[in-house]
Amino acid sequence: MVVSSLVRRGMELASDMPMNSKNPEVPSIHLSGWLAGLFVFSVLAFFFVVFSIEYTYGMVVAALAAVEETNPDIYIRVKTDVNPNKDVDPAEPEVDTLRPQPITNTLRTTIKHLRSRAGFWSRFRGFGLFFTYSLAEGFLFSILPVSMTNFAGQLVARMIIGMALANLELTWVHIVISEPSPKRFYQRIPGFKSWLKIAPVVAFEQGVVCAAFYIPLLIAGAAGALSDLVVDPNANLPPAELVSRAATAIAIPSLLAGLVSIPARAVTIRVAASMLPKEDEAIIPFDRSFGGKVVPATLGGSGKLSIKDAWASFDGPARIRYLKVIGKAFAMEFAAIILFSFVLGCQAHAGALTYGVRRSEVSA
């Protein structure tokens, strides 16, 4: 949630830079009716495919991988002899007990498990709350009087908004990692006491990720490096050059924020999972006590993981599974971007050729 929002804000920042893309020497592209319709459909399909990959694998499956226990106290009993006519040897074990592989060990097993427990649309579980969170976040950003070029102010604003919406993020994690519930998502939003517990954790995630995004921009701005990205309004630069300069402004900050968000997001998910209500049953096996580090409030504890314990209790195999999910989601998104870039490029090229042919026919 944090990185995608930061990239979106970065693109808004880049679009605010004074640029002029009007160049009479650059030919425009005019698509015919059916090509225009195909192009629009391809663009919509592109956004749907990329979002589906990001939400299903980069968010839902990643959240499950972040909390699933590597060695749960659950065993699969597999019979070694199914022949009823065979004599039973008292010295031979009747069954073999095998330790199962984690559900999130592969993307395929995770999706199959979700479908069997929560239905076909389980890959989009929690989407209603995610949509509500996005709308609320956009609204709060729109009413905060912070300039897009005020990087320090943007960092503070993100932390404040993240804390204000902390209970929504907490509820999203609970919906994703638990069995289907008859309650609506707004009925599962906890009260003020839960907010006091999760708000500092969300502030930590927002702080470290936003710092990784905005501090490089602050340093670059102080060094005057961002001045090279501002285009002279009187300069006639091709659109590719304008896009390149805009992308340069947020490329390195986005990469740093993405890398930092991986462990920070895992910490937030694990802390939120430790606060799963007792009446909610987890959809994947995980230790609610996280190795005894979660002490219930009734016994004088906080009833949740601390930030330090959330990372310390994240064992090596679980971290590897979590990183594999993130890596596979990124690879699928990258492949989709390459594929659709080729498809859209071919359609635009076909439109340009059609336009060129028509112009030549008119001139003749």
C-alpha cells in the first residue's frame, strides 16, 4: 500500500514539473475506430492484469507468507498399506506421519488453498476494505495543505495519514489471514484500544518507507540535481525525452522505498496478525503466541508483538518464502508490462501507418 501510493505521488510530482510536449515536428497518431477501441480495451486489460497480480500475489499471498508458521503442530497421516487382505505386522507402524510443506511454499498451492476455503474470488479477499482505504487516503491527502515539492512535509503527512487509517490496515490483514466471516468489513474494524496498539507500528512502516523515498529527493534537491529535470517551456523536446526526465525524478527513490518496504511491511503484517481476535480462525496455520512472545492483556501483557519481536520471530525459511512471493509477483508484473508494451506499441504503430497512408492518399 505504501510504495504504490508513493509512486503515484511521485508521478504527480513529476507531472507538475514545467514541461512542454508540443512539438510540431513530432507526428501525431490517429487511430481508426476499431483500432481505437482495441487500444482502449488493451489499456484497460493492462491495468487489470497488473493490478490483479499485485493485489493477489504482492499483497494477499505475501501477507499469508509473512505469518504462516514453518513447522506447525499439524501432521498428515498417510496409510502405508491399503490392502485389507494383508496380515498386520504388530511391529510395523500402521501409518506414517509426515510433516506437510507450508501452504505458501508455492503460489499455486496458496491459491488452491484459498479457493477451497474461501471460494473463487478469494484472491481478491479484502478488496472492499482496500478500496475504502485508498479513497480515504486520497481524500485526506487532498485536504492537507502540503505542497508536492515539500518533501519533508509529505513525509510527515504520510505518517499522520497512515496512523489515522491504521485500524483499516489492521482489519485488512485480519480479513486476509482469517477464514471467511459473515460480518461486513466495517463490522470488523476494532476500537480505539486496538488503534493505540497498531498506530505506532504503522507509523514506523510509513516513516522508514517514506524516508527512503523522500530523503534522496531532499538530498538531490539540496545539491541542485533536480534542476536538470525541469524543462525549458520554450524547448521543443520529443515526448520520449519528457517521459525519461520525469521517470528519472522518481526511479531511484521508488527503488529504495520498494526495498525498504519489504521487511517493514512484513513487520506490520506480523504485528497485526498477533492481534487477530480469538473468535476469528486463521485460514493458514500460524502460532498466535509467536513462540510465546505475545502475552495476552489478561495476563498483564500487551496482547501483541513488538516491532523487534515481529522481526526476530520471523524465522529464516519463512523469510525466504516471503521474499520468493515478492520476487515472483514482481517478475510476473514485469513480464505483463513487457507484453502489453509490445501489444500497445504495435497497435500505436499500426495507427501511425494507417494515418500516414491516409495523408498520402489525401495529398495525392
